[in-house]
Amino acid sequence: MYAKFFKRFIDIVVSLIALVLLSALFLVTGFIIKLVDLGPILFVSQRTGREGHIFDFYKFRSMPTTTDVVASDKLGEIKITWFGRFIRRSNLDELPQLWNILKGDMSIIGPRPSLISQTELIGLRKENGALGCRPGLTGLAQVNSYDDMPFDVKAKFDAEYAANITFLGDLKIFLKTFLYLAKPPPVY
């Protein structure tokens, strides 16, 4: 019952309230991004969502406008602006995904949306049933050191989540996300 009805209702209510409450933070962040590196405020890339649906994925732009799209495990190979480092470390760069959640492309909790080039991960999620979930802003793999995991380990966490979607499970992942965010920043 929760996974089919209430989870989406919670996503809509929470994302709408968060978008309103954080609107001033959105404006300030966007203004600073423009000051640091002229160009778009948002970084938009295509990601793979529920059942393989491709959607536009939004983040605050943390890289210079000349930077190519790379997977999160390749972050050490790209240039990031000084403000980009701050918004990535604080996860402020993820806030525009609240719009993805409101639109229904994503959920608050679920497997992290993959790049469309990550065909191995997409295939593993299709095999284990996790591709049937809306991707999440955070999820079980994320609170277990997501960026350092090989695809098969990520897919196992995603499958575990997909097989056991409950309100208490989502709440536990949501709370663990704050512990994950408190970890020291990675060294690039």
C-alpha cells in the first residue's frame, strides 16, 4: 500500500514544501553560480529512470561550462569551481532534483538515477527488479558509500531496496543520509 500510493503522495508534499521553504537558498545559490562562472545556473543531463525512461536530471552547476559529463566516480578527473566544491560537499547542488521529484521523474528515496551510458548498471537493475522503482535523491546504496562501489554491489543494494519498500525503511534511509553527509569530504 505504501509503495503504490503513499510514497508518491509523500514525495509530492515534501518536495513542494521544500521548494517553497528553500526558494531563497535557490536564488542565492543561483546568483553565486552566475558570479563565479557565467553560463547556465543549472546543469541538465539525461538519466535513466523508472522502467528505463530517460528524463532530464537537474543539478546546480558546479563545474565550468566547458566541462564534459562524467560519472561520479570520475570526479577527480574534472575541474570544479571553488563554489562548486562547496555546493557539492554540502549537497546543495542536488536541490534542483526536488523539481524532478515533484514532476514524478524521481522519488525522495530510491536507487540513484544512472547516466544513460552506464548500461551495465541499468542492465543489472533491470534483471533484479530495481529498474521498476523511481530513482531517488538518496537511497540504500548512497548511505553505504555509493561512489566507491562497483556496479554489481550498487545493484544488490538497489534490489534489496526494491524488494522491501516500506515507510520505516524509507525513513531510516532518509535519516542515515544526514549521517552520510556528515562524513569528511573526499580528497580529489
